[in-house]
Amino acid sequence: MTGSILAFNIGSSSMKFAAFSRGSGAPGLLLRGGLDDSTDEGVVLQDEQGADLPPLDLPQGPNRRDVVLALARRLKTELPGPLTVGHRVVHGGGRFAAPVMLDAETEGELRGSTPFAPLHQGANLDAAGWLRRAHPDLVQIAVFDDAFHAAMPEVARRLPLPGDVAHGLRRHGFHGLSYASVARQMAGLSEARRVIAAHLAGGASLCALLDGRSVDTTMGLTPLDGMMMGTRSGALDPGALLYLMKRDGLGAEEMEELLYRRSGLKGVLGISADLRDLFASKDRAAARAIDLYCHLLTRHVGAMAASLGGVDALVFTGGAGQGQPEIRARVCERLGWLGLALDGAANARSAMLISAPDSRIEVRVLPAEEEAEIARAVEDCLKGNER
């Protein structure tokens, strides 16, 4: 069947989108764009070649709702129909893994998982509600970011809590669309079986992939676990949290605010959650924050290597993974004992392959093609319903 797919990848501080043509092969990119709440760049809209397209019809100072509705109005008339919308949804709540039709009932059920992903779940689902009210004819499909990790070994999914306390809670893992993209790209680029992928952006995590499948990851039940992030703490000593709660009389909502929005790079430095700002700063505290980030990132690489029993390739992806050669250089230098050697010139220009010819481990820089993974999942779902 012909038609078009609009993929929304909406996060806590930014939204990305892309439109694809449906067909028998891989989804064909038609346009892409986004809106970053942390900058004043405004809405970006480009064709498949990266050339700017005529702007959307938007009010002054548009919000996310304005962008979502304006984009749908325009694409319904300009792209080959019918138009189907795919949404990245961070948490499947333990019930959903395969893509599912996103009607009002399913949206309501998914909102029940908001406590597990307070920065993301509501932001992911809001666009579906806006579109359902404005364009009730649109077919909308949820694609789950934790689904890629659903087949992790049981031991990697278990939480060390009593069964009567856990009540089915388990480690989920996230950034699954990014890791699916890495696995797909690596299958065509490399013979490496044991791959560690580091998705570094406002949120950050690592994944241990064996033959393209997730066997371990740094995030757990929530996207708060694991690696230090822009505003999120990552893994912390639970005893430190108990102490803070007792010392400062902090309740659950105050702890959520502290750990999700006031910690990480922004908390350590007190200036910015963006690595670009830290590297530009002459403040010694910025240098210390970067040192901590690289220390923790290196430690998590080691943990993922242990889960794999070794490592054949290390992949950096995500905005900071692709855009910060200095982070890559610092981490790879600390991993030299593994036989990893970096090609400095290739790293400086963010080439796809940045390891030296004599390196025992491949090091690559790959794009996180999450919107394309959403489109593929939507296409599979539609084909399943059409049969």
C-alpha cells in the first residue's frame, strides 16, 4: 500500500520529526525537522537533502502543540496519502512491546506509566491527543523505546528487591530505537559481534549488543538509572538518597525534582546541562564536571564489556556522541589497556570509523536514526493489520 508516515520523536527538551514514503523497501525519507526548547533556533524543516523548506504556518513563539498541528495540516495535503503517524513512547509499562494502535484507551493506559518516566511519557503522548482531537481520521501508532531490550537475559532484568516489594518491577532499558538503529547500521558495516553502543545526548545510556541483540544496558526500570546525564543524576548510592530525605525532609516529589531536573551536569556545574557550554566555559568547575562525566562513561563501558565477555566494537551515537570529539578521545584514551587506539584526525572530523588501523577494537561514530526506526515499526504494524 502507498502512503506516508510521519514519525514523532519527542523528548523532555526537544522534539524531532521526519516524514517517510511507504513502500516495499526501507522507508524513503521525505523531510525532517525539529524544535529544541533549549535554544532559540526555532523550528527547523528540511528536505531529504538537508535543504531548507518553506516554514510552517505558525504563530509567534510557537509551542510544541502548534508545531505538531501545523505539520499534520501541511503534510496531509502535500504528501502522498493516507498519512499515518508514529510516536516514540519511552515506557511500555511492562505490557506493550510490539507497536500498537494509539487510540484514547491505549493512551490512557500508557499514561499510567508516567511515574516511571516523568520527563518523557507525558511529552511522548501529548502529541497523540492533540492530533486525535484535531484530526480524528489519522491512524496513530505507538512505538516503544524499551522494546529493544525486552529479550535481555532474565538476570539482566531482575531488581535485587524482595518479590513482595517488587511486584513485577524489572529493569527495562531505554534508547532502544537508537540501539536498533546502531545494530542495523553495524550489520552492514562490520563483522563485530560484541558491540558496546553509547547513546550520549541530554539523556545518556549504554547498551551491550551481542549479534545485534541487547544483553545488558545501563538504564533500568526508569530512564533515571545508569550514566550521568544533562539534568539527571544517573545511578546514585541509595544510602545517599535516604540520608538526604532524612536530613532535608524531602518528599517523593522533591526527590523527583532533584534527581530528574536538578542533577547531572547541570547540578554539578550549576550553569548548563549542555556539554558544548561546559567545553566553552573557563570555569574550573566545568572541567571537573567533564572529568566526572568521562570517568563515569568509561566505567559504564567496562561494565558492558564484562556483560559481553569482551568487546569488538565501540559505537558513539546521539547528539553528544556524534558531536563531541573530546569526549570520545578522553574515554578511548582511558580504554587503551583494551588494545583500543584512536585515529586522532578521523576523530576530530567525526568520521564514521575513528579507530586506528592497529586498534584491536573498532570505534565508530554513527547517527541515531530513531525516526527511521519508528517508520519501520509503523510500516510493519500497518502491513500486519492489512494482511
